[in-house]
Amino acid sequence: QTINKDNILAIRRNIDDELQNYSNVKKDDKNNMLIPSFAISNNMITQIGYTSYLTNPITKDKNGNDYAKPIKQLCYGNKGLEILKSPNLSKIDSIKTVVITESIIDSISYAKIHKLDPNTTLLCGTNGQVTKAHKEVLEWINNKTKETQYILGFDNDDKGIQYDRQIKQVIPQAQIKKSVFKDFNDDLIMAHKLKLDYPYGNKEVLQRIQELDKKATQLNKNIERMPKTDRDKHIEDMKNSDVMLY
């Protein structure tokens, strides 16, 4: 189905128009987003399955017991490397940038934050692990490309560091990029929430929070001496904007 702005990635992940850039992302009749996954077969990249990103996460098992964590995605077929590409990216030697993250959502977010050209960018997701199949696909791409920039954007945690090491065994020249928050989708969402221009760093986040804190401190200090109309206006403004940001 056509990818419109009522999908889960647009509503909850701040990813909307970017999805129109990729020909192989689909949506089913339940509004779940379908991302294809690939492996090497007969020395070619072949689709072997897909990941369904669920609009309504599954919270209970078939017996009605709560899961410790809701299931947010389901894999169909065999597990492989999630890949998104533009329909205009027809030749492998046209790839200038390959982005590899734990989730294709993070790769799309990284591309949006850094304003990468979808027509020369390949987006990859490992779906929370690094397997032999993932390495084989990436090694195949690396052997077919020249002067291509490889970006490792794994999560900003211990597992992310582990995945960095594993992929650099296959692509030693890959550059490691870390998000400000846990992952690049968090960075994308927080840019919207905190009204920050991206890309940004810890410095810009701290400055924004300090601005909010300063406004709250000043209001608290002067609240008794302020005319009631001014006081009410300040409180209303903070309630509608700053408090929501906090």
C-alpha cells in the first residue's frame, strides 16, 4: 500500500517524508511497516524475509500472560540484513554512503539528521544483533564498492560498542558515529521536542535545558512581585511549552 503519514514510523518516530524515498518499504492492511531483509545466495544479494514493525505492539502471549517487554516487531521468513534503497539507486557503484545501525529506524533517522542524499545512500539495519548473514552481505557490498563511506551508528551503549567491533572486522575502514541519546531515532525525536537544529551535540542539549531552568528560576524568584496578569501569562506559557519539554 501507499506509504502515507498515518504510519507508525511517522506518528511515533518522527519519520515521514523520508519513507517516500525508498522503493522497497511497504505497508500492510493493518498499517504495519514492512522492511525487507537480505542474505547472500549464489554470490548475489537475495531477499529472504521481512520485518514487520507493528502499529499495535503485542503485550500478551496466547494464554493472556503479559510479556516482560511488548513485542514491537515480527520477523517473517529467514532473518537477514534489513536494507532500504532508493529506486534511483540502480548501480552498486553509485553508492556513496552505507549506514549500518541496530534498527532500520535508526538508519533512516541518521540519514535525516545528516541530510544524506537517498539516491546515493544505502540504509541497513541488523535488527538488534550481528550475525554471519549480516557480515556476509556487508562484506559483499564492501567488495563491490570503491570510495564508499561506511557509517556505524549502533546504539550508544555496551552492546553498540560490541557491534562496532564485529562489523569493523569485516569493514575496517568503517567510521563509528555515536548518538547524543541512546540511538539516532532518540536524537531525531529530541530535536523536535527540544526545538533543536540537527545535527547537535551534548552542548546544545545542555544549553536548551539551562534556558528552561533559568526561566523557571526567574519566575519563581519574581512571582510575588509580578502583576497578576503577567504572572498568569508566564505560568500559562510555561505550562503549554516548557513543562511539556521537561
